[in-house]
Amino acid sequence: MKKVLLSLIGFAIISVVYVQNLKSNSNGAPGNYTGSNGIDCSDCHGGNSVNDGNGFVRATMLDKNNNVVSSYIPGQKYTFGVKVKGKSASAWGFASAFKASSGLVGTLAALSSNSKTKSTYVTHSKASSDTFAFTWTAPAKGTGNVTLYLSGNAANGDGSDGGDNIYTTTKALTEGTATSIENSINLNDNIKVFSSSNGALNVNIDSKIKGINYSIINLNGQVLQTNLITSGNQILNISNTLIGQVVLIYINTDFGIYCKKVILN
């Protein structure tokens, strides 16, 4: 009888720990599962092949002028938009870190309300959206080339760590100077978003940019609207009950992810 009781107690403890672990993962990666140290989201989640071809995790780097860039100037701040896509996914997460030859570098800060920083990496704080944003302040001069490590989880939302789709990628960032000419497309010049009326947004995408899809998220991380989008001028009707609220719009294009904060009129 004592052995049975001890077994039940042990099982209960394991169950509590397991449930708590699942809950914490929905609120962010429990460690540096970015790939920078040889481990990624697949070390906890799985059931399918990593990078199975049915989805992706992607990061777009924007400078202070909203240009898409692939190099950094020491000490300057950059915005990163992250997109996670996977077949039949209903929950999403990510983890990202920046590594140079000297180790993990730069200063991270959450930008969207569904992301957060944890020590030397950034991760999701909520799993209800497939789009995230954060900032990275580049390290000091002489750091050299930096690699962005990114791991994404397109989860099935069943409350377990099985059956999820994991995608990983890296991005090489070369060190530049204040006078260097960067390989860039100015999304800020080619995409215009402004508040219209009755809680709608007016979006104009230049013909040289191919729009793919968009997401509109409030500051609580709730997805208000998501759909396909094309080049040209279009009105996105959200809700006149949200007039006066601040929202984030993410537009996924063939040149990267455009992000803007807008107050609805």
C-alpha cells in the first residue's frame, strides 16, 4: 500500500512539473533554444521533421529609416520582424539570439507585446500570433560579423509538445560603418499606412513591392485581423469600436516584413 501511495505521489509531482513546463513554453522558451548553442525548439517540441518544407521562420532587419538591411553599424538600434508559418498551426513561438566570435552580443528589447527578452535571447510572451517584433542594439566597433540565430515553432495547440512544426534559420550580419552603403530596399518609401475613418486603415503598396499577407494586432497581442494583401491602394476595415486605440500592422512582402504602429481614427 505504501509503495502504491509513493508511486501516486511521484506521478502527481511529475504531472505538475509537466503541466507547468507546457504552460511556461506558451509564455516563452524556457532557455536559449535559438540554435546559437546547438539546441533549438526541436529539443522540446517535435513529431515532425525540422524544416519540413511546409512552413518557415523568417526575420527582417530594418534600420531607423525602415530600410531592409543586411549589415549593422556599431551602436545603432535595429528593428526585427519575425514571421512563423506552418501547416495547420494554431499557436506560434520563437527564440532568437545574436552571436559573434566573442559570444552572444548586442542589447535586445521587446517591441511587440507578444515578445519579451530573457537574459541573452528574445522569445515570445504569448502564442496567439504568428508575427513578433523586437529591437537589437548592435555591439561595439570591432565585434566583426554577427550571426542571427532564429528558431520558430508552428504548434498544433493541443497542449502537448508533440505534433509541432519547428523551423530554424540563420542570418549573417556584417559589420559596417556609418558611411557604408548597405544593400537595402526602403519599405518606408514604398509602403504607406495611415488611419482612415471609422476604425479603418488605408494601405498603399508600391507596384515594385509584392504584398503577401498582413496581420493587425493590438497592444495586448490579440490578432484583430489577418488576410492576404496585394500591391496598390486598399482599405482595411477593422472595427469602429476600436477608434482611439493603438494597433500594430505587419505586412509580409517579398522584401521582408513592414511594421508600423497606428492610432485608429
